[in-house]
Amino acid sequence: MSGLTDIQEAIERLSPEERAQLWDWFQASEADGFEEDEELLAALDQAERSIREGKGVPMEDVLRRLSQQWGIK
């Protein structure tokens, strides 16, 4: 195979069972390279709780800060 288009075309020719097997393999191979970071997960949980409690930062403030710090408009 010489590129993404070839791979896509080959996938389109797979049977539904083969596609399911490919999907299972792909998910497993992606999971192997992903390690959960407990500290990051805890921070995300805390952020979610804060948002639910109304302690989030308004989007306008986030955009303003990004614009000021990074020149993002």
C-alpha cells in the first residue's frame, strides 16, 4: 500500500466482521500507547466539579486571557 487512500479503499472492501476485527485491533493498539495520568485525571475531576458548582471561568475571560498571553484572536 502506498498511502492513506489505498488503506481506506482496502478497509471499504472488508466484510463487516473484518471491520469489527480491525476496529478491535485498532482500539487495543491505541490503548497500549495511552497511560492514564492519575494527577491529570484528578485535576479534570476537580475542574468538572467546579464547573457544576458554578465556579467556572466564563468563555469570554478564557478567550481574553489566551489573546493576551498567546496572541490568539
